[in-house]
Amino acid sequence: MPRPKYQITADDLIHAKAYLESQLLQLTLELHELTHGEARDAVNVILKAGTKSTKAKKLNAWCETHLTTAAWDGLKASVRKRRQRFSTETRSVTLSLRAHELLKRAAERKGVTMSRLIEQRLGRR
């Protein structure tokens, strides 16, 4: 069975908006039969009124009509990447070997994870 066609969701609206605004300002978005100014105006009208769900449906329909295949693929890739980047569950950090060892020992002494130790120590403000 083929994969369902991508749909901009209410949760992805902020990511799609950021991508479209950036690409339209840089004049790099590939469009069917619209200038970048016309496209920017149309997107702004869509994003001004309605619920997030309504805006997402309207923006999705607009994108299907006016974006080229390459631009649509770029939007999907950008949304996926931004979802990862703005995920609140985890973050990756780079530590020196010494900092890692100190953090590891302190966490072991307290009997907690390194993340929990950082939250306990730095979250007291």
C-alpha cells in the first residue's frame, strides 16, 4: 500500500511557517505561477485567521497548489529537521573527557543519572 501524502499538521504549522517565510524572504522558494511577493502575501493571509488546524489545512492546500515538487520536498525535510531540533525530550552536548568523568562520578555518588544531577544542581534558581 502506498504511503499517504504528507499533510502539514497543526503541530507542524510553526515549522512550515518558519521555512516558508525564510525561503520567501531569500527569494529562493520555487513556485508555480506566483511571484515571491504574491506568495508572501497569500501565506500571511492564511496564517492570520482561524484555528491552528484550519490554518494548517489551508496552508497545506496552498502549498500543494503553488510549490514545485522540489520546494515541497524541501518543506517536508525542514519540518522533520525542526521537529528534531525543537524536541524537548533530549539534547546532545559535547563535554571534555575531564568534565564527563567529573559529572559521571558525581552522579554515581548521588545515585542519579547525569541529567538528573544537572537538573538538581542548576535548577535551583
